[in-house]
Amino acid sequence: MGLIQYIVSRVGAYLIVLFVGVTITFFLPRLMPSDPIEGYIAQMQNQAGQSMNPETIEELRTSMRKLYGLEGSIVDQYVDYIKRVFISFDFGPSLASYPKPVSEFIFTALPWTLGLLGTALVVSWLIGNIIGLVAGFYHNSRWATLLEIFGVILYPIPYYILALVLILLFAYIWPIFPLSTTILPGPITWEKINSIIYNSFLPALTLVLAGFGWNILGMKALSFANKEEGYVTFARLKGTPSRTIMFSYVFRNSILPQITALALSIGGVFNGALLTEILFSYPGLGLLMRTAIGSGDFNLLYGTIIMSIVSVATAALIIDLVYPLLDPRIRFR
Amino acid sequence: MKMNFRLKLGIFILAFFTLGSLILPLFNDVDPSQQGTYFKNLPISGDHLLGTNTQGQDIFWYLVYSVRNSLILGVGVSIFTTLISAVLGLSAGYIGGWYDRIIMILTDSVIAIPSFPILIVLGTLVRGNTNFFILGLILVIFGWAWGARTVRSMALSIREHEFINTSRFSGSNTVEIIFQEIFPYVFAYMVVGFINSILFVINTEAALAVIGLSKVEIPTLGSIIFWALNYNAMFIGQYMWIVAPVVATVVLFLGLFLTSTGYNQMFATRRGHA
Amino acid sequence: MKKSFLFTVVLALLLVSVGLVSAQEMTDVGTPRNETLIFQTFDRQTQTPDQHNPLMNFAIWRGFRELGWGFLWETDTGTGESYPELAAEMPIPLNDEFTSFEVRLKQGVYWSDGEEFTADDVIFTLDAYRELQGTSTWFGVARINAYVSDYEKIDDYTVRIDTINPAYDFSTVLGVYTWGSAFIIVPEHIFSQVDNLAEFRNTYPVTIGPYTVKEFDPNGFWQLWELREDWERSAWGFLDEDGYMPQYILYKDYGPEETRSLSFVQNAYDVDTFMSPDSIKAAQARNEYITTFSPDMPYHNMDDACGYGVLMNLQRAPLDLPEVRWALALSLDLANVGINSVNGEFVASPLPMVDTQILRPIYFEPLISWLEELTLADGYQPYNANWSAEFVDTLGQMGAQDLPEDPMNFGIGWWKYDPEEAGNLLSSVGFTQNADGIWQLPSGEVWDLEFVIPGDWNKVMQRVGFSIADSWRRAGIQVNVIQVDNAEFGVVQNTNAERVTMLNWTNCIFTPNYLNSWNNVELEYVNDADATDTNSGNQYQWSNATVDQLVKDAKQIETTTEEFRQIGREIIQQFVTDMAYINIMNIPTTIPTNEYYWTGFPKRDNYYAVPYSWWSSVKEIVANIEPTGR
């Protein structure tokens, strides 16, 4: 199999993943027992002042159903949906915030999530792996054990609690960062970028620390295993300096599964996004998802989930295509 | 074959938690999850080893039951996820071809679809009919794919090693190669994966508790954290309520971790390295 | 080289943070802190921050209804009485049937762009409502079109409006009952220029209230209002007496309670919304400027129109039996529920209505002796008139502080906690207990009771719900608690097939006009027990012919008469006898204030309005508060 065939097969798999994802995404929320219209009607009924008489409720219900395009069979809705998503990337209007289109929400939120979580992900991966490598390679030294213990203790702490402790430390006891995010409107200026970094620092830090522990442990186990490989022993006997062994031999081999892990943890990032963004009122996709679920807005829910499927699958594809370059042992057959 | 210190300490911690949480409840006849059994917010005393919480429950007893339930759930789910990911990952990585591609599409789909929203949707579907079995099943569904993909990429890399070819030429069949030659290399990673899986289960269970899919009336490490957060325990000064489950989780993890790395070292020694 | 670079970065970050911290005097959005009144938002984040067109569903929790707008009539939240706002006087009925009214408008009220407010604006809005029927997502459009039959401009400051049915509630439907109005008058000179009213967003609206939108977060976490220069000629500038109004008002989300409580202690904002009792206590211990509504238990204002109660599917076996419903009420240990979920800071109410200072003399006090003599079919007397006194005792034993002298501050009384009698009632209709003490249906199956409560989007209700379930479990009832999201909550509430029991708060009555909540407790709106069609009326789904007739009678009577109120008391008696709805407590509206920058918020000893940040009461609060000068 040549390189071109390899690429074609990977891209094909990528498209299939997207299709499966989009289909599951379409059908699952349809089964949800919540309904944006009933949600809105209940909200209005609950407002102390304005009880609605039954005619009003019926009237409102009918007109909203028609506006939202919730009539017609589920197969029709599905076909229409697949066409719209794949051809024009259109997720329809938000139901809870009709008639604002879902894509408008997504494109407002996406840069925030990608920026915050992308940065946190890469930073925690890099630092975690370097520490893990060192700890695994010099596994007998005392500070390697210390680093490892740090990872072991950090990793199992539930993210929400870790974040709360950091908030207590850096926003309350020693208040150098803000407790909640404030994003000023208006054009991008230096001042605004500054303010965004200042406001994003603490959420990013919590994510970095949360991702840290696992990278340390994973890398440590791998580099420890690889350093016992024959070629490492050979290099050592040959008199190669141990730093070179660590980076050129052990690191190159141990990093492969960790690269796969990085690509795949992007999926988890969107899960982490939910909690981070809720805790810090950070305006990203995660918060959007939560709102969509809370208000039964499934158009918005599809949009956000599909967006994350696309990002994660794309990242996995890129890694797949780059992988052979990093691991020369994989030959194309 | 001598047990090293790590392994001993790890096994000791695990034994302590397992035996403690299984035996202690035999000496207790109060349902720890019942509210208002005692006055609320009592300090630490002989009667209440960790005090009582804002719901009038004894924190110590609630914790004992929590550790027990979480351990059962975590170990049960992790056995399945680790097995599934090892079998699928190894076979896909070694056999390759169409089989590999189908497995990978399956794996990638499970990974690519962010689990949280789907879990919430599932949660509203099963609604009140959640029990530990369904909860475990859901965790298995979302827990295996990550490991499978990692194991596969390891297998992919290892199968290019020379000793595999040697083995192939000497007449071993696929199953033998996978289990005799590739498996031992992957094993170290799998043990780490198993520990990771237990933690994944405990943490995901906590997250599920927050969205109402888990049964938060049943004591687990997740539900205890759920309630402590719900009552803003850190801010109102109920430190024991939140510190106790976190310390328990960390120590429990430490035990699992030491056992696995200790075992790893012992394994490496036996193989004649290091 | 590398080290020095790192050092520079760290230094720069520190400088940035220190710089922003030392600028404490400014708010996050760049206004002087001591000129900015800050509310925690009611809904945390809005998805439609740029949507300020009130002809469509809009961002309703961002001060729009209170600061940006004015209505024909407003409600004085302290007394429950209506007063004219944009109107010059109360509506003048033109016929004996109460279906035609003359509305006189104030002269000299101006929109924020300098145009005068006139009858043309009113007529234009009524026209727009008709035009948008079926395409508008704002409930008011359907509401007003189903209410108003005809209208006509008489002169620039007078209109005539006719209604379809007798309209004794004219001033609260076209004006305000408590929370806002269905009828939001838009500026004719702006909206008549718009081609498609349904798509118009009106992002920076021309307002009629004293404030205009200065800025808002495109992500929907905050919105900043600025005082108009000519605020005195706005819709409600007349409320202010001392000539001072805050220059800026900010609605902002400070995050979930865990982080919000920290911001509150740091004086970052002034008024919180629904912080939980334990957190408020802890916050007060850390900051002396944080105050509650009253220095005595139960500390908070309990005059909200809505209460918490258990809504049941009255037609689904076994809940169709009054004995079973009474058993649920009698096995609910309210004292314990209240202590564990809201720290004992609540007001109990045995009647299907909130026990507030407006309603107590009219509906509660006259019924006390009836309650005391109330007997169930088996001769049992369920009412515990001593409930409040006993509750105060219990709190005292627990070491609670600030107990009130009058136990009635916790309510007039509640039902006895008597699982034994509950058991008798259940046995009397064929229930049995299994070996574990769990109640079984007459068929011999375990009675598995489904109980729907809000998830963490309403933490206080979530806690109350779990505590109630705990109480029932102790009485041997197997309860399956289901936490649901907001939208699903609405579905369960309005669909019989989905509903067994749920903790609900939609039983809302603020003024003595109970028809606000009970106008459709009529037979024609009762669906089948397992109907999948959504219900449009009678939220209790209660078939009671007596009540049906009483409601129909009440609609023909003026709402301020004694006769109208007597009918109300009779409806209440029916509710209780049938136990058609287990009312539990008034909503504990925990609105702590931070008086570091502002003072003069509504408190028990200065009760000019309810303290809520999401009702018309905000108008009075804004007009009454004063800067502390810090």
C-alpha cells in the first residue's frame, strides 16, 4: 500500500466517523423527554405575575411548534438535517433563542473553548511528559520519586475540587486573579488581549494541573519500560551520554503512545470544558452545551456536539497522518 | 521473587480500604444516608469520628459506606474496560487490515463523541431507573475506547520489533504471538490503565451524580462530594465533609498506584533487566 | 537568556494583575464602583444578550423590564396594590359588564431619544401584537390578543380598550401583577420604521425607563445600564424623592455559589440572588457589611408569590385516593426537612397559598379555627396548631441563634408528623407493609413512588426535594427521586403521562386576587391520567365540581370585594379536604445584600418594597438606595 492509499483510507475512516457521530447525535437528543416549548411555557407560567389562560398557552404552543419546524416525520427531519449539516454547515435556528441561528452561537463560543483548552492541553502535555520522562529515566533518584508522588497525588483529585482550591488560593486568600471572567466587548486591542489573558489564567491553570498528573504517570511508565529495551542497553554499552539516550532513544519511543493520547484527550477536553466554563463563567462551547441541555434546545445541542466531534476527529486524523513520520518502523504495506 | 517495598505498601493500603469498608458496616446499624439522624454540624468527637455534616449525617460512617460502594463499582467496571480494550487493541494492532479499520472506526467514534452530553441524554432516558448495574454498563461503554486505541498503537509499534518476526518464523500462530510476545510489553501499560480506569469510574460517577444520573442518595465517593459541594462545604467551614472523601480518594489511588508500579518493577526484575 | 525571559513574563503577569487589583475603585466593566449598583443575574447567562425587542422573547433577566421600561400600571410590592405608571390614573370602566375601559395617559413622559410618549405608541403596539399573532415568541402577544377585543385612540393621551370577557384584572394584565407585564409598549417612531418586526433585535433600545443600555457582554454574562440625563421625565422617575439615582446599574453573573460567595465577601457586588442559607451565614461571618432581610430567624423575606409544594397526578392510582395523599402529607417531617435543607429559615404554610403579610389576614387567620377542627374521615385531626412553637423549641435545642419572639414568624402551623396515622390511612385503603416495613400496594407490589425535583439549576429546591424523599423513606415509602433539567421539568409539570409526584413552585398568588393562579382550576381542563397531550390549564389536574363552580362564580365578581375573598376561602377548604396539593413553604427568597457601597435596601424595619432584584420592586429599590460614600 502506497502513501496515497494510506491517506485515502484514513480520510475515508475519518468521514465515516463523522457520519456515525452525526447520526448518533441526531437521534439521541430526539429521545430526550425535554421540550424547549414546554420549558418556555413553564417558565412563563412560573413567573408570579402572568398566569396565562389556557387559550393563550395553546396559541403560543401551536405557533412555536410551527416556527421551530418540529412538524413532519423524524425521517424527513433527519434527511433534511444531514443535507444541511454536510452541505451548508447550517444547524438551523436555536430553539430557545429563536430566531438566532445556532451557527452564530457556535462561532462566538468556539474561539474561547479552543483557545483556553487548547493551550491548557498542550502545556500540561508538554510539561507532564518531560517530568514523566525524567522521572522514568532516573527512576532511582530521590527527586524522580518526588515528582512521581506529585503526579500521583494531583491526578486523582476530582477536577472540580482542584479548581476550587486554586480559586480559594489565588482569587480569595491571595487575590491576584479574578473570581469570575469578565470579557469586555469591542475591537481587539492590546488592552483587551491583556484582559483576556488575565481573565483566562486561572481557568487555564486548573486545567493544566488537572491534566498534568496523568501525563506524568503515563510517560513515566512508558519511559521506564523503554529504557530496558535492547537498543537502549546497546547505546549505553556503546558509551552514549545518558542525556542523549534519554532524549534520542527513550523519549522518541515513549512519546508515540503519548502523542496518540494527546490527540484523543481532545475529546475529554470538551467534557472538561463543561466544568471549567461553568465554574469560571467562561463563555465557551461547554457552557453552550449545558444551556442547550437545560433548555431542551436540541438544535443548539446538535451543533455543539457536532462541532466537538469534528474537532476531535480532525485532530485524530492529523495525528494518524503524521504518525508514520515519527515512527519510522511503521512501513506502508 | 521478592516483593519490593512499593508493592508491600500498596497492597497494605488496598487491604486496609477493602477490609475496612467491608467489615466495618457489620458493626453499624444506622443507615448513614438518612438525614437528620444527629444534630447538624457537630464537631469531631468520640461519637462522631469526623463530626456530622449539614444534613445531620455522620461523616465517618457515610465515608465507610462510600468507599465500599465506590470500590465495588470501580473494580467491577475496570475489569471489563481493561479486558475489552486489551483484546480489541491488541488484535486490531496485530491483525491490521479491515479488521483494524472497523475496530478503529468504532473506537474513534466512541472517543470523538464527547461523552458528557450523551451521558446527560442517557441519564434523562433511564431517569429514575438508574441502578448500579446500568451505571456500570454506561461507564464500561464510555471507558474502554481510550485504552483500546493506546494499546493498539503500542502493538502497532511492537509488532515491527524483530523478535516478533523471529517468533513468526519459528511457527507461532497469531494468538500465541499476541499473548506470548506482545502482551507482556503492553501489560505494564495495562496495569496503569486499570488504575486509571478505577479513577475514571470514581470521578465520572461523581460527575454523573452532579447531573442526576447517579443515585446521590446512595453513599459513594461521588455522592459525598456532590453533597459537600452542593452545601458549599469549603466556604461554610465544613472542611471534614470535603477533605475526608478527597483524602480517601487520593490514598486509595496511591495504594492502587504503588501496587501497579511495584508489580511492574518486580516483573522487570524477573525478566532480568534493571 | 531563557531564565530572564521567563522572569520577564512572570513579572509582566504580576504587574498586570497588581495593576487591575489596585484599581479596586473601578468595576470589571470600567465604571466607578461607588457609582455602580451591581446585581447578581437571576439566570446567570443569557443566550440572547443583544435581543431587546420586546415583541419577541427577549433577555428578560437583565433589567429590561425594570430599568428600561415602564408599564401602564405598576404594583406596589409592599402592599400588593396597583398604581398608575405610564397611565395618569387607574382604568375607568365604561360599562357595567366591565368589558370596556378608558385609559388616560400621563403627559410629559419622554422616550430616551426625546420623543414624547403618546397614545400612538399604545395603538401601534396593539396593532403590532395583532400582526405578530402566530409568529411572535413573546407570551404577551398571545396573552393580550386573547384578552383584548377592540381598541381606539380617543386623543393623544386617551385610548379606549375593550376586552373579550369581564376584566376585573384589567390593570394587572395590561399592567403589572408582580413580575412584569404582558403588554410592553414600544416606541412607534422607531418600530414603525422596521420592516420585519419579528427579526428586529433592537440591540441598543430607545427606552422609556430612566436607564439606557450602555454596554453588554456578547456572551451574555453581564449588561450595564446608564442613567438618562433626562431621567426625571422617564416612565418612573417620579418614584425618586431625593433627586439621586445610581449612575450605573450592572447585572452580572459571579458564577456558581462556590465562587460567587467569595466575590460577595470581597464586595464585588451588592445584591445576591438565592444564595443558600448556610453560605450566607458564612459570608456574614467574613464580612460585616453583608446583611439579610431581617436580623431574626428566619432572616429572609418570605413574601414571594410562589411557594414550594408537592404536585401530584391526582388521577393516577394510588394517588387518586385522598387517603394516600393525606398519608404523604402526614409522613412529611417538615421540621426536619426545613432544618436539613434550608437551615430552618423558612415559613411553613398548610394552605395552598403563601403565608405572607398581605395574604395572612385575609385567608389564613379566618381559617385557623376551621383548621383546628378539621377531621379526616376516620376521625383523626391532622392539624398541628403548635407546629411553629415546637419548631422554635427544636431550633433552640440545636443552638440556633436569633430566634424570633413570635413563633408565628415560621407560619401559622402545619400538619402533624405522624407516620403511624399515615400507616392507618394507607391500611384503610388496602396497603400492606412487607417484611422490611416498605409499603405495598393493595395488589401486593411494592409502592414505588416517583418524585421529580429540579437538578442543580435550583439548588434550594433540589435540597428540599431530597429531604422530603428522605422523610417519606423513613415512613416506609419507597421513593425514587428523579432530578431533571429545566425544560424537562416543564414537560413533567404539563404532561399527565409524565407526572406522578413532583416538587413544584407554580402555585403563585401575591395579591388577594387568587384567580391569578386558580383561574383555570376547572373541569374542562382536566386530561386523562395518562394523557400525552400537554395540559393547558388546571395545573393540579383536579376534578372537583364544587371548585369548578366556585372559580366560575369568582370570575363574575370584583376582586376586591369580601364576597370574592369568601369564595377564595371556600376553594382553599376544598384544596385541604381533598389534599389536592401538598403545600409546604413559602419560597425562602434569600437575597443577602452587601452594604459596603450602597445602603437603604428593603429590610424588615424599612419595608417599602420586596427585596427582589427581578420584580418591579427594583424600581423602588433603585429610587430609595443611597451611596455610603466609600
